[in-house]
Amino acid sequence: MDNDNPIKAILVVMLTALVCSLLVTVTAVKWQPIQQAYQNLDRNRALVKISGLTHESAQLTDSEVIALYQKIEARVVNLATGETDANYNPNTFDGWQAENNPELNEEIPSEFDLAKLKRRSRLINVYLIFDPENGRLKRMILPIYGQGMWSKIFGFIALENDLNTVAGITFYQQSETAGIGDKILNPIWQNSWRGRKLFVKDETLVLGGDKSSSQSKLNGLHQIDAISGATVTVDAIKDMVEYWFGPHGYVNFLRVIRKEIKP
Amino acid sequence: MNRRIRDTILNPLINENPITLQVLGICSALAITNSLYSALIMSLALILVLAFSNVTISLIRHHLPDSVRIIVQITVIASGVIVVDEWIKTFLPETARTLSVFVGLIVTNCIVLGRAEAFAAHNKVGYSFLDGVGNGLGYSLVLVFVAIIRELLGTGSLLNVKIFPTTTEGGWFDPNALMLLPPSAFFIIGFLIWGIRSWKTEQVEPAEFKQLLISDEDFD
């Protein structure tokens, strides 16, 4: 067929598109599991970072991350009941991906959906660190995620054994504005979360408390520092934490765990 | 070796280097040359993409209608870049984080489309492959040269091997912080071009305008 023939132009373009998309698709599908495994390793790197098992700024090799991860007890928890679901292996179950599984996900009622997630999994991974000598709970690490300025922000928050004081916070996946929103990765800002308390009288979440309330003396403990210029991002973090520690988040699990660790 | 084969590979190294003579593909040369390791991986990625794109476009060169020629070339280049980028993300995930968007930006690297249009669209597959590899090597030469200078003078080490002991470790070498920023690559490439054109004066471009000497007397 002559090159000037417009039908040939269409044929050439369609054939190119077909062959190229095939090439790219086969590549992506074939290598996706390996990339996913590395992403999981990176997630566990963030987990280990605030576990208290190592210095927070330590640069760990992949095998060190795996070794420290094995000292953490993972569980799959049903958010509605707060009980552990033994049907799933907590080290392989991916509570974050489960949100795409129609059998495992559920819609978040809009009055609770502070983190703008719309749907979330009914089951989630939680992580507990027990003292090997006396079996007491040392720290608990819970996933937190929500809609940020440009995409979802994923992180972990670590709580001391009173299940109220923050021991650490970290984010391992975010696409916030470079130089501004991504200051949530700044270790100084993340450190400012340490020692803050999420709840007053066990179940009332007072994060970012109202200045006019009678609890005003306690507010310093229940507030987090903002980052100037990063209002949307920091509001997203605040909303995320309020969602996950609110009535549609970990509240039932916390009740169950409190009973478990009481002597 | 056949003279034409030798010229196709060797010319792009110095005589017709894509960066220093044709001044193409500067962006990635500035961005990732602060580390020799990144420069080497980036160079390898570009050689692979160039070879793949040149070969593919040469294979279909007789069947590319003018109206869609550029679009088809870009599609082929983009697919090659995606495959290379995915390979790096899969097997070298740490490097992928450092190189971030720059492997993907090979699609916009003028060298690739430039060679496709200038060479692969008019030459046989074998020579197109050699031209791709040759230009990739020319690009690599410049990148490695710049990266060695920047990493050595900016950190005192190369490929994580300490060469100059820095003052923070009790040594004598005070690292030059400018070397870690992109403008330093600009200066180094500029000096490199100056050096090469002083050695090979045939590369110096003729002036675009003739300079006229005007004296005050002309205005009386």
C-alpha cells in the first residue's frame, strides 16, 4: 500500500498502538508482583522505624528490616467488632489492598468519613510490640491513611502502652507538594507528635481541641503543630487521625485491647 | 573493520558527540550527574532505549507515512522507555527512587528522537543499531566525565569509595557544595565544550552575524 494512502496511515498507527501496548502491558503485569513485594518491604521499613526497636533515623538494610519485623506481632482485626480475625495470616494479609475486594470492603457513612476515603476494608492490619521478658505491651502501631492534597497519604502512628500517648508517627507514601506539603516527612515535625495524647477520659478524641472548652488547659497536649503553607496537607493528617481514632475507626479495637492488656 | 561501521560507532564519541557538538540531552546531564552510580545507570538506560528505538524505527522506516511519522516514532520510544523504567523499578528499587522521573524523561530527550529522525529513518537496521549504541556511548562519556568531577569534588568519594578524606572526618578535603547542585554541571559541560572545540577546531560553528567595526567618524 502506498505511503500516501490515508488508510495506510490509520493502519500503521493502529498496529503501532497494538504492539506497543502489548509490550508495555506484558512487562507491567509480569513484574508487578516483585514491585509490590518491595513496596511491602518499604511499608515494613516505616513500621520498624517507629517501633522503638531501633533508632528512628537508622538506615536499615533490607534484611535488618525483615529481622526487626519478626519481633513485631501482627494481627488482622475486624474494625466493627475489634476482635482478631484468625482466618487471615496477618503477615501476608494486605488490609490496604483489601479495600478493592468487594467481599472485604464497606462504605464509610458520610458523616464519619473525615478522611474522605469513601470505602475502606472491614479488616485491617495492626501491630503490637510486647516486651519479651514480661509479656507486657510496650507499643502498638496502627495504620492511618486518608485523602491528602493530591492523593492518598499512608502512614503509621505508634502509641505507648497507655493506648493514648503518641510514641511516633511516620508516613511512607505521599504525593504532597514538594518542599511544602512533604514537610510532614520532616523528622522534627514528626517528633513534635511524641507525648501528645489522643484522648481525654479514654474515648473522647480531642485532637486539635476547641480553645473555648473547659479542657483548655489540656489542649496543648491534644494539639499538633501546623506547617505554614501546608494547610491542606496538615488538615488531612488531622482528619485522618480523627477518623481512625473516631467511632468508625479503631474505637472497638482499642476497647478490646484495653481489656486484653489489663493485668 | 569496515570503515563505515567504525565511523558510525566512533564518531558520536567526540567528533559528533550529541551533548558537546549537537548540544542535545542536556537536562538529564545536569540533574543526575551528582552521583557516578546514577550517571552509569542512566547511561545504560539511554543506550538501551536508543538501540531499541533506532532498530525498531529502521525496521519500519519504509512504511511510515509522513503524516504520522513523528507520532509513531514517539510511541515506539515511549514504550522502550517504559520497559526500561519498569525494569529499573523492579530490580534496582533503591536506584529507581534516586533516578525518580529522569528515566521516564528519556522520552523527551532530544537525542533519541533526533537520531530516529536523522539516522534511523533513512538507514539500514545494522547501521541504525550501531548509531544508537555510538550516540549512547557519546552521551555516557560526557555524563561519566561530569559525574566523576561532581561526585569527587562534591563529596570526596566515588561510588561510595572514599578517595579524599573530608574535613568532617578529620581529613584535609573541604567538599565543594556547588558541585552537588545542577548549575555546576552546566559549567563543567561548558568548559568541556570549550576544551573539545579548542582541540578540534572544525567543531566551532561559524559566527551567525558578521561583526562590523563602527567608528565615531561614521556618524559625522
